[in-house]
Amino acid sequence: MNPLFITLEGIEGSGKSTNIKVINNYLNDKNINYINTREPGGSEVGDQLRNILLNTEKKLSNQTELLLMLADRVNHIETLIQPNLEKGITVISDRFMDSSYAYQGGGREMGLDTITKIIDGLNIIQPNLTLLFDLPVEMALERARKRSKLDRFESEDYDFHQRIRETYLFLAEEDSERIKIIDASKDIEEVESQVRKILEQKL
Ligand code: TMP
């Protein structure tokens, strides 16, 4: 079987990270080799960019924020994603390109066309499968705010997160072959079963 590039997307507190374990267990059962990674921060350089990007004390313009996310992504593709796929290893990334569309394009209101123009020529590869963990913003923020100190994005207001959710749903409508919506408002077992069902269909 060809290796897959699988990405997880969703607003803060949507339960993406918890469900990486579900995907890992599924792939282990099928004896499929994989690695887990994330954005921003999937590489050594990426970790440094992540510190800058999530730090609430550093002021960044929307454009700078977008370009740093893209710098992280290009480096991540070159140093980790592509080399692993070439070795036949499936790659699971907690966030990827759809996050830039949703957060910078939607949340920061830069617009989706602007992002498409900027990435033209960057060789951003397309995931084979994207799981979008969707739930109402109120519910997600309540979960996220129970966690530790809030980062630059988590501390934004309700409308920012609502725009992100809406952009994600728009992207899923536009590319329903690749982006599969998971109802993340359900309890853990129900969400897990939705994830497993989608993997079964894809594999
Ligand atoms: P997380 O790894 O805890 O989800 O945090 C990463 C944060 O960075 C999250 O709030 C979403 C944000 N982000 C963007 O705004 N644009 C991007 O392209 C990516 C990858 C992440």
C-alpha cells in the first residue's frame, strides 16, 4: 500500500490531539508504518518558529504570521514529510495547510484568495485525507480554556474562532473527497468510532 499523508484540523479544543492516538492504534493494528508530527513545529527550525508564533508577548502583523506559518510548512515538507513518504512511511500531521486558510484566511480575515496567491509556486503537497474535528465554538473554547496558559490564538475572541469554524466547513464543502467532517461534539467513544469508520473507508 502507498503511504498516506493524513492531516487533522479543527478549532482550539476540538479534540484533534486526543484522536491521534485512535489513528495510531488503528495503523498499529494494520501493521502500517507511520510517524506523528505537527504544525507549527514539526522540525527543529519549526520548533523555534512555533515559539515565536504562539508567544502572546511578541506582536506580529497578520502577514508576518502567515509567512512564518508558511516558512514552517515548507521546511516541514522538505525535511520531514516528503522524506518519510518517499520511504513508504505514512505521515500524520496535527494541522497543515487548511489551518492557514482557516486561521489566517478566515480568522484574521486575509481572505482565501490571498493565501492561494501567496502559496503559488511553493510546492505545498496535498494530504490524501484530512479529518476535520467540528463542534460549536462555545463548547470548544470551554474545553480549551480548562487547559494551561492560553496562547496567541486561544486568547482571541469568540468571533475569531467562529470565522475559523465557518472557513473550515466551507473548505470541507469545496473538497469533500479529501476533507471528512467528524462531529466532535459527541462523546469520546462516538468520535472514536467516526474516526475509525473514515480510516476503514480510506484504507
Ligand atoms: P496547536 O498545535 O495547539 O493546535 O496550536 C497551533 C496554533 O497555531 C493553533 O492555534 C492554530 C495556529 N495555526 C495557524 O494559525 N495557522 C497555521 O497555518 C497553523 C499550522 C496553525
